[in-house]
Amino acid sequence: MFYTDGVPDTPGVDASFGETRLQHLLADSAPDPDALLATIDAALREHQVGTHVDDTAMLALQFVGDELSAPADDSGGHAASVN
């Protein structure tokens, strides 16, 4: 999850949205990126009071590939072919 400072800085009645509130949403949300962004967006809209002039950009990613396995050789790094 990547986001600009405008996300936690969203103004509310008593305080900004804050990193702690955002971290709780991240921990409690579904792993689906679209659902995560929708949940955070709804929470920001509910929290916001007044006009918010800062940018609020978010990017959520989900790894969908195979797990990476350790290389089969003893090099301690990436396996490479030598011709």
C-alpha cells in the first residue's frame, strides 16, 4: 500500500485521519486491493470535515505469482547460466 500524505492528513472534527487509524484499516481490511481502496476511501469521506485541499492518492498492490524459492546452487545469489 502506497499513499500520499493527504490520506492521513484528511481533516476531521477533532483531528486529522492519522496514521494509526489508517494502520487499523489496513490490518482489518480484505486483501483485495479494490476492496481495500474502497474501504479507505469510504472511511476518509466519513471522517472529512470541510474542504480538503491536499492530494489523496493511494495505490494498493497484491502479489499473485508463485512463491519464490531459494536458488538450487551454493552461490548465495541468483542462479546464472555460463556458456
